[in-house]
Amino acid sequence: TNSTFPFEFSIMALRVLSIDTIEGDNIAHDAKTTDHTAIDWEEATMRIAGSFATLHLDSVSPISSNIVSPFSDNSSQSQSSSIDHSNPGIDPIQPLQIQSPSDLELPGTDKDPEKNNNNGMSYWIYINFIFGSILLTSGSFFWIIDHHLTENDYYTLVTFAWFAGGASFHIATYSSYYAMINDVYIKENKPKRSFCCYNGKKTIAYWTAMIYLIGACLYRIPSFCSVLNIQFQRDTVEWYLYKQLPTIVGGICFAFGGTGEVLAFLSSKNPSKIGKIIAYLDGIGGYGFFIGSVGLYFDDEDITFWLSEIPYTIGSVLYLITSILGLCRLSSSKNGNIFDIFFACLYSFTLAIAVTGIAYAALCERYRDWMKGFIMAVILTIGVLFLGVLNDGNNPNQRELKYVVWFSRFFMTGYTLNLMVDTYHVSGMNCGSYGMQY
């Protein structure tokens, strides 16, 4: 780059001097200016420097040229007052200034992350919510019919499903919190990134994201104990400390989080219809989790059914609906279509089937080596989900990628059906009988 400096500088000097020569006649007629020569040379020097800065930035910097802007200070305005601005076009050699890092608007850091989703943060948040909601919904459903399940079936379809779905919710809630606090930093022109704490202005959106994150963390405690088969005697200190208290407080956090979403929507300057549906459904879902957590305190089957199993099922279904609606809103901002949404949900379902298959294979001694196939299914599905980040309907140069996307869609449809069959074969009811010769 240093070897080309004299050449680049000479080119820019010739461009500026040629333009100044053309404009010389107009400047000469300006009777109000007495020392044209000094002003012209000083101005030409500034314009050469500004233009060279632009050329040098474009040649070596990965940052796009939209981060540079014309001088706006009073000194430059006074020095350029003698220039003829009758031409409505933009002067290509107008002196430019590189903004400070706090003023840069880098890709993927738009104030509305759903309008500028280059980093895919919003996409992965919704995918994690959809995947988690699928497992929570299926876990709640099989919890209702648990009397038809074997011990391995109950562990996989209820206990492990709630653990994996809750973990996905935990990732999604933290990602939402992370995106929110750093979005606020961008609005306040702070170049730093924060992973946990935020010392700026606390808004309703901030407290909502924080409360959701706390609730998801608290739900991890009883779920982790259950998946490790750690049992506590009822009404003991350990039972209250590791199971009942985290569950109830976590349910309260989800209820407050849903209320915060409604309040944030009501205070929004530009409310949308789909945003209203998401906010109110999340609010109802949060109270469903709260009621379900209270119902777990009772030892009566009927009370547990009506105050715990049913509310948790309703809340999980509502969270699944709102997650899909959020993905629809994101897809519309990227000029997506119904197929993008459908197959993203299908891949999330495929991922849930693969994770369920891993748990089943771990419990089925005869087919424990099938875990390798299910693990590869998880990796493959995540890889295909990455195509959702790359597939941008606003980019006209993705014709070749569309063929890959549609091939993967047909392949994954058949692959999902095959995974369902394999998972069924290693389930608790069929582990001992599949492949037996009669």
C-alpha cells in the first residue's frame, strides 16, 4: 500500500486541480473575494487530503464507505463559502471526514435488529425459541398421558424434553438480553460490548429481558436435578430449595416478563398488529407457566392435572406460536416467503427428533451405537439451519444458493421422516423387540 502512495496522491491532485481550473472562471467573477489564490490552494489541499483519505479507506478497510461524511464544522464551511454550489449534484471530491468509532454504524448493528440482520442474531433467537417450545410442548403433552408411557419413555419424552427445551429457552433468553443491552449501547453511541451488566438507562425492554433471563436460569435448577435423577423427599429443606422455590420464582419471572412485553408494546411509538399478538400471547403464556409452577406444590393428581399440566401445555403452545410469528416478522423484513418459515420450523422439529433419538439411544443398550447417527443428524440440521442466515431475499445474487436451499429442503423432509422411524424403533416400547427374529 505504501508503494502506491505517490501515484494515488498525484492522481487525486490532478483531479482536484483540473476541477479548480474549470471552476476558476466562476471564482474570478466573485467580487467579494480579495485573495482567491490563497483560498484556492488551501481549499485544494484540504480536498486532496479528504479525497485521498476516502481512496485509502476504500482500498484497505473492510468497513463500507458509508461511515464517512462531509465536514460539518464551521471552519470548513467558511473556507468553502466561495465555491459555486449551483450544481445540485454531489461533488465527488468534497472533503470527507472519518467518524469516530462511536458514530460508526457497522453491519448488523441497526437500531432495529430485525431490519438489519446481517449477523443472524434475531434469526437464531427465534430458532432457539421454536426448538425449545417444540420440546416443551411435546413434554407437556406426554406428561398428560404419562400413564401410557414406560419408564424410559417418560424420562425421554418428559424429563429430558423439558431439560433440553429449557436449555434452548435459556440460550434464547440470554441472546435476547445480550442483543437488547448492546442495542442500547449503540443508541447511546457507546462502542463497547457488554455480555452481562449494563449501567445505562433501564427501560421496560431491559427489565423484561432481564426478568425472562432470571426465570430461565431458575428453571434450570429443578430440571437439572430431574435429568440427573436426583430425588428429594417432599417438604424437606432440599425439596423447597432445589425444586419448589426455583420453580415458583421462575414462574413469577415468566409472568412478570409477559406483563413487561405487554407494557413495552403499549408504550411503543410504532405498534404493529403482529407485535400486539406476540405481546399478549406471551403475557398469557407467562401466566400459564406461573400457574403451572404453583400447581406443582400440590400432591393431588387432579389438582396437578388442572393447575400444572394443562397450564404448562397452554403456555408452551403459546410460546411456540409467538416464536413462529416472530420468525414471520423477521422473514418479511428479509423479503422471505412462507416456504422459508415452514422449513425453518421443520428443521427445528428435525432437531428436536434428533435430540430425542440421542436420549432414547443412550437408554437402549442394544442400539446405543445409534447415538452416533443421531448426533450427526443434530450437526447436519444445524448446518442446514445456517442456510436460513445466508438466504436473503433482498440479495439478487443468490440464484445459485436457491438451488442448494431447495435441494436441502427436499432432502431434509425425507431425512426427518427417516429420523422419526429410527427414533420410534429405539424408543422405550420397542428397544427390546426391534430387530428380533421370531
